[in-house]
Amino acid sequence: MNKVYNNRAWWLILPMLLLVAFSAIIPLMTVVNYSVQDVFDAHTRFFTGTEWFKEMLNDPSLHAALLRQFAFSLIVLAIQVPLGIGIALIMPKSGWQASAVLILVTMPLLIPWNVVGSIWQLFTRGDIGLMGWSIRELGYGYNITSSPVDAWATIILMDVWHWTPLIALLCYSGLRSIPDAYYQAARIDRASRWAVFRYIQLPKLTNVLVIGVLLRFMHSFMIYAEPFVLTGGGPGSSTTFLSQSLVTMAVGQQDLGPSAAFSLIYFLIILLVCWVFYTAIMNMQKDKNQGGV
């Protein structure tokens, strides 16, 4: 007896395909089209091939912005991942305390990105800001508008405050999913707290950490609103990241061709680095599992 296949269910994904087409594919193809043309107006444009890509790849200011972007992403990841794990480990596991702590930890994530920049801009002012006034009272000439070190430290602190809760919540969910039988076996073997963390908790957190690291890298590598509102890219260009350079080129200067090529290079860098992160973490986990076997 021949089996009858009914493929009408494929029509159910049509709305999703249309949504992806209009929100991602068509804009991406438009950017690709602009990246190989010199656009003067809606009716005047000339084909340039890969000229804009070569110009962007050889631009020293973009090289400097790329180095600043990598430095920022690596610094915040190095701080937020261990800090998020530590917060998750000390959070209550049950009762009203757990609910209260979850609400408090989640609060920074609910604040819009541009509002975060405005809050910290006021917070760091030496005349009315609690942080800026307190530091100056201690004798340090804190000023994010004139000191690149102060500007960098403030942006990193702001990002750590805003996004560490995401890592903490992901790790907290991973810890809650560990069966109690593992802890019972550890108690029977009289394992130390460090041994429990190293051999039980940390391996079980690998999957959520992969998600957390990828999400945080992508966002930190595309950060725009917070440093733009807080420092405007200054002092000088010390806190000007790739996203700010791209917006200035596309919106401020109306250089559609170069900015389109730049955005594609930006997109490919993010994809490449995320793939490297994912591959490295998965290989480490695979080697660890094989070693355990």
C-alpha cells in the first residue's frame, strides 16, 4: 500500500518566511546592492565593484575602531562571565528570597539602552552625580570628558552593571536543572565545594554559557546607544566603536556605498568570531567528556 504524503502543512511556515524575507533578506540584499555602487541620488549611481570594500579594509580609523571594539568585548566578557557565575551560585534556590532576588537581578535588563546611557551620564557628573561627586571627594580628578581612562572604565562598569544579570540568570537556570542526585553523590563522597563546582556544576553550565557568551559578544560588539549617549565617542575618538563609525558614515556623511560595504564586513566579522567561540567551547567540552570516559 502506497503511503500518501500531505505537504499542505508546509504552508504554515509561509508567514514566518515572509517575515524573515521582509525583515532580513530584502534589507541584506539592498545593502549588498549599495556596497558595489557609488550612489549619488535615487536615480544616479555607478557600479564600483569591490572598490568600497578595499577602501574600508585599508582605512586606519576603522582599524583603530576594530581594535577598540575587540578590546571592549573581551574585557566585558572576562568580567561578566565569572561574575555572572558567582552571582548565580549565591542566589537563593527557593522561597520568597529567590523570587525577590530574581526580580532585583532582572531590573537592569528592563532598562532601555539609551536610558542606561542617560542614567550613567547623570550618575558620573561631578556636580550632581553620586558616583562622580564621590570619586572627586576622594581626591581623584574623575572626568569622562577629558580622560580616556575614566571614559573606558565608566563604559565597562556600565556594561557590566547592565548585562551581567543576563549571564547570572542563564547560569541560575542551568544550576536549577541539575538533578539533586549529583549533589547527594557528592555529599556521600565528601567532595569539597570546589570539586562540586568543577566536576558537577561547571560541566552542566556549558550549554548555557555558550548561549550567554555568544549573546554577550554579539551585543557588546554592536554596542552603540550606551557609549554614544555617555561619551559621544570621546574624548577624541577613544571610545568610538565600529557601530558609531558606521552610523556616522551612513547617516552623518550619507556615504551609502562605503557604509554598506563596511556593514557587510562588520556582519562577517561578527559571524566569524561567533563561530570561533562556539567551535572552541564545543571542542573543549568534547575533549573533557572524552577524557572523563
